[in-house]
Amino acid sequence: MNEDSFESLLKLVSSYITKNDTKLRLAITPREKLAVNYLATGRSFTCLKYSSFLSTPTISEAVISTCIALSHVLKKYIKMPTTDAEWIEIANEFGKLYNFPRCIGSLDGKHIEIIKPRMSGPSYYNYKGFYSIVLMALVNARKEFIMIDVGTNGKISDGGVLFYTKLWELYEQRKLNLPEPCPLPNTTTNFPYVFVADEAFALDTNLMHTKVVMPKRKFLICAYLLHDKWLNVHLV
């Protein structure tokens, strides 16, 4: 992040993370809270205290409050299409960048490791052998999020998690306003607009496996939350 981006982000979140000074101590400034580079590095709070000169409890409070503020002020930047024209715009970008003119998004999930919640039993224990919640994300051809759903317990598979998302709810109700099927270039056969995903997801009229298009996972653009930090990853 460059300095201009940092200052712009600081202006957005300052009012949400500013605290008053007390007679006992000065409050941590919004600039200091935002500068704690936990999201950028994924380092532990214990490790960060040596570079930030803040105590571990202070860093914990700063990270949590800052993340809540970021989620609030940046939510307008993640916008799922609501009209067929907006879906077609995404498809055109996939066609231009990847020669796949009917793709309207790349879908994948990621297990985020957590400490086992109290009294949760095996609900959060996943097939990989650790406790997790699942991040489900849909991205466009520019690797930008257009839908995020996070929080489903890790015991449920990626394909199962999809059924609990708002995206799938709208899809089943036919409220996504997806474009009608139309012929591919130089053909007369109608082809539906599709989301692409891996084999963990069930095939559907508007959901295609990536291996049908090209070698497994070659095409899929995934947006992951790894080690509690946001990353954009292009699998090759």
C-alpha cells in the first residue's frame, strides 16, 4: 500500500477507531492502529509487539476494532451485479482476458483455521484435520471480489457451504438476473452464462467445472483469506 492509499483509508476509518485520552494514559491514535501491519503480514500479535512497541492486548484490541471499521467503510467496494447488463460486462472481461466469453465469475472456498469454539463439538472440525470456518468467494476476471460469504462451520464441504450463501439463495429463486443463454461467437447454439468452480461443487445449468474448460485449476482465479490476511491468488 502506498502513502496516498494509506491516508485515504485513514480518513475513512478514523472516526470509527478514535478513542479519548484518559488521565492515566494517552489513547492509541487511529494512525497507529491502522499502521499495525497484521493484515499485511499475518504475523502473531506477540511478534508484532516488538515492531510496533505496543502490548499484545493493545494490538489485539486495535486489530479487531480496525477490522470492524474496515469492513464497514469498504463494504460498498464489494458489489455483486444486480442486472443482466452488469453480468454481461463481467463475461466480456473474461472473454477478453481468458477467451471464455460466457464466464460470469470464478467461485471457490477456503478453510480458515480457528480455535475450537466452546461447546461446539465436532461442528467446526473439517476433513483436513483442524477446526475452521469457511470463506466462500466469487471474483471477476480482474480478481476482484464480487461476493463474499464467511462463517459457515468447517465441517461442511465447499459445495455444501455454497447452498447456505445469499448468492445461492438468489440463484435458486431466479433473482440474480442472469443473462439469458445466447450463441457463442461463430455458432448458432445457445450457451448459458456460467460460474466456474472445481469438482467440490455440483454441476448446474449455470455452474461449470474448470477442468471442462482447461486443465484442472489452470483457469480458476481464487480469492483467499490465508493466515487471517486477505490475498489475491492466481492458481497456475
